[in-house]
Amino acid sequence: MKLLFNFKIDQLYGTKFLAISGDIDKIHFNNKFSKNLIYGNKICHGLLLIL
């Protein structure tokens, strides 16, 4: 089976999901906090990857 669609998860999409989910973990939206972690950048909410 091959997926026939793709989408980009940008800052606006992530911010909207943050408001809906209430997940306020800094790793998802704070550049200053996230740059010192293992990935060096913000990471996507896991739930967004299965939508």
C-alpha cells in the first residue's frame, strides 16, 4: 500500500493543535528551550503524525 498524500506540519498547524489538545510541553513550541535538547529543535506532537 502506498500513501497518496502528504502535508507539512508548520508552526501554525502545531499551534492550533496545541490549543485544541492543551499539551503545553515546551519541547513542542519553545525554540529556546528545545535547542538544548537531543534533537536540537522543536518536535512535532506525536498525535499529528498519525492523522
